[in-house]
Amino acid sequence: MGGVYTDAMREPDHNCSSSEDRLTELEIRISHQEAALDDVGAILIRQQKVIDELTRKVDVLNKRLGRALAGADSRFDPDQGPL
């Protein structure tokens, strides 16, 4: 993903000699921006999967801790969790 942003965000070449050249330059920039957007989307999907897994692990640990504390204090409600 490194060079994608550099290429996609560069200034247009104002020395283009024709409308066709400018159109080609814009098409190239759009192509790079689409690739960058695809990369960002893939990163977001991976991050959400990590967040979901970490949330699940925290819930499991919270319940374990709750059960452990419930054994020490019968007034503690393990469904409420310690946190």
C-alpha cells in the first residue's frame, strides 16, 4: 500500500498538451485512488475481525474473573462482571 497514496495524490501534470492527455492522467489517478480505497477497505475488515475476537476474549475473561470472585464473595453476580 506504500506508494499508492503518493501516486494517487500527486498533482496533475499541467504540461499535458491535450484534453486526451488530461483525461488519461485523470483515469490513472482514479485507478490509483480505487486501489488505495480497496486497500483501506481490506484493512478495515481485518481490524474489525481483530476487534471482534478481542471483544470475545475480554468477555470470556470477564466471566472467568466473575466466577472466581463469586467463589470468594457470594454476593457478587458473575453475569454483571467485575468491570
